[in-house]
Amino acid sequence: MPALTPVDQHVARRIRGKRRALGLSEAELAKALGIDLVQLDAYEHATARVPSEHLIRLSEILGVPVSYFFPAAPCLQS
């Protein structure tokens, strides 16, 4: 697997922040996403890259557009 990037770290922070803002536990979000808690933890701590299909599903669950995960990513602003 390729090394994780600043974008991966940014996405992880956005997932974790929105989940907390909505008052969802990690277990609730993992169940809604159809993954185990260990995998969600890896996504939220940027130790695993979030697949695009999971980003789409996360946007639905968290009630945000997919673009929510990317707007402030510094490496996308070149």
C-alpha cells in the first residue's frame, strides 16, 4: 500500500470531527458503514486509506457532500 498523504490525514480529521459533532460513537458509525470498529479507527487515525466507496457512504451517513472531506486539503490547492 502506498504511504498515506496529507490528504489522507485531512480526510481522517474531517471524518472524526463530523462524527463527534453529530454525537455518533465510533461503534455506531462503523455499524452504519458496514465495517468493524478497528477499520473505522484506522480511517479516523489515518493509518488506512479510506476507499472512495466508503467516502460516498460516509457522506450519506454524516449528511455532508463528498467535497466536505477535501476543501481545505493544502496539497489540492496547487
